[in-house]
Amino acid sequence: GDLFHPENGVIPLILPVRSDLTSMDARAMAINLSKRIRIEGLEEQPLPASSRPLPGCSSREFHEFNLDLVRENEILREQNRQLLEQNKRFQRVLEGSEVGFWDWDLVTNRFIVSERFESMLGFKLGERDLSPENWSKVVHLDDLAKAKESIERNLSGESPFHEVEIRMLTKSCEWRRILTRGKIVSRDENGKPLMMSGTHTDITERNALFEELESRARQDYLTGLTNRGYFMELAEWELKRAARYNKDTAVLMMDVDHFKTINDTYGHEVGDAVLSRLAEVLRETLRQVDVIGRVGGDEFAVLQPETNIDHAVTTAERLRNCVQNTTVKLSGGELLGFTVSIGVVARKSENMGLQELLSQADKALYKAKRSGRNRVSS
């Protein structure tokens, strides 16, 4: 009885059977009744009447017809329960994903965003107008063109989806890196795009982590200079450029004189301080275009683009002099000086590769050591 409107009661059991009613009249009564049957969780929502025709108006047939309505009501209640559960699951996904959602009606140009879309930029829902005509106010100008191009590629069918990284301005006037994705989700009968939907994900911290990991993979952990692998990569690129434009290139190879004695006498902590100080002198003395790397324990290499042998030797002498006039402070306050020996070589032909240059610079380095150390040899 709780399935029927309280004014009706159990209507199928008390309605008289009228012989003057046609099948159409009976069906109309049933439809009117069905409109007043209650669905759980809804307010007197209309239910569709059974599509079975009523062959007659007997109470049994009329009762069976209403039983069909009850069954349809149960089906609709179950569908309603499933929809509510799906909605709860979707809400849980939204809350846990930290992803902002957007819908773009391409016909009306209405752009609707989720609360998370705005909150990742520091705004409350509805506080910032993020419609397409205002994108230039929130998207970095260097990224706006590529974002529009990505969207156009999807709209034209050239790309199955839109995906691009952009920088967006927050309420506090900071730039956040956002990964925006989307695609056309609705078209008319002629294939014209009607609706586009997608997501925004804040990847600022993720990108910062990747950059840090990439930097660690390329940098020497102690000195902050490029490590051997990245030095070789940059040096190879510079040599190819020099060969293409027929430019001079020089290589300096150096190490710390008596470094083993320094380690054995004062300990590895002082040895590390010596290497770090040498790296500072290299950065202070050499040009920004020079490629500097720690390629071994106490070995450092420098590739100087567009530099001939004479200029390279002059640079090496200036560098050697700077090092011999620098010191590191020991734990007791004493100052420890140190020196370097440097080998210098210049590329003699465009066919001269990096390994050959490094090998010749290494030979020049050991020539400087045999000459008494604290020397430059070429």
C-alpha cells in the first residue's frame, strides 16, 4: 500500500468494474493512477503506464495492469538507487583526484568550471571569470598561443584530443604550471562540434621534482658543476657546432697538485673543501659559454668555444694564478693553500673528436706535472 498515493488507497481492489468503460477509458484511468504513484526519494514523480494494451476491463486484468506499474516502479527505484550510488562514487573520485573539470558549450561559448578548477588558482567558485575571452588575463602569453592551437587541432579533427602544459596566474599573482586536457564530447548530425569537456591538473610540484631530479642526474653532487656524463654531452654538441661553422675550440684539463697528500694529511672533509673552492674559482674566472665539468676525483675539464690555443693558454695561466692565491680554512682556523696543473690543447681539424681532444689535453696535463706542478702546458 505504501507504493500508492494515500488518497487512492488500494485502488485496484475497490474500483468497481464498469461495463460501459471502453479499453481506452480504462487505460486513461490507469495512466491517471500511475501519475500519482510515489517513487522512493522523489515527490510523486509520474511513472510510465505499461505498454501492454488492456484487452478488457475486468478487475483481474486491471489489477494485473497495476501490478505491472508496481514492477516498473521497482525498476525505476533501483535505477534511481544505482544513479545515486554512481554519483557518490564520482564525487569521491573528484575529491580524491585534485583535478579540476571544465565544460565548454561551443554554441553559446559558455565555459563552466568545477570548484577545484578555481581553487587550484586560489579563487572561490565563481570568483574568477575564466571564460575564453578572459584567457589572456590568466594564461601566460607565451603559452596562450600553443593552448589555442591545441584546441583548434582537436576541433578540426587533426588531433583526437587537446593536451598542453600552460602557466596560469593565481590570485596571489604567482604562476602555476597546469596540464590541461580535453576533447570534443558532442557533435550535431553534420559533425559540427557542440561541446568540449576536459580537466586541469596542477603539476607545479611534480615539474619542480622532475627538474630537481634531472639536475641531480647532470650535476656533480659536491661541486655543483656538470658531471662527467653531462659534460661529455655538452662538449660533443659544442664540437659539432664548431665543425659546422669552422670555429676554434680549446680544451683545458686540470687536477689539484698533491691532492692525495691533502686528503691523507687533513682528511676527506678538507679535500672536499678544496674541490668545492676550485669549482668556485672556475665559475668566477671562466666565461658563461665555457663548459666546465668535474670528470674525475680531482680532475676538471673545460671546453672553450671559439677559442684558439693562444687565448686558451692565457686563460689557463690566469686560472692557475687565481688558484694559487686562494685558500680554504681548516677547523682550527688555519688557512690551507693549494695549486693546480693544467694541460691545454686546441682542435687542429674539424675531424678531431672529443675523445682525442681530451686525450691530448690529459697528456699536456701530465707534462705540466712532470715539469714541477703548478704549471700550464700545451
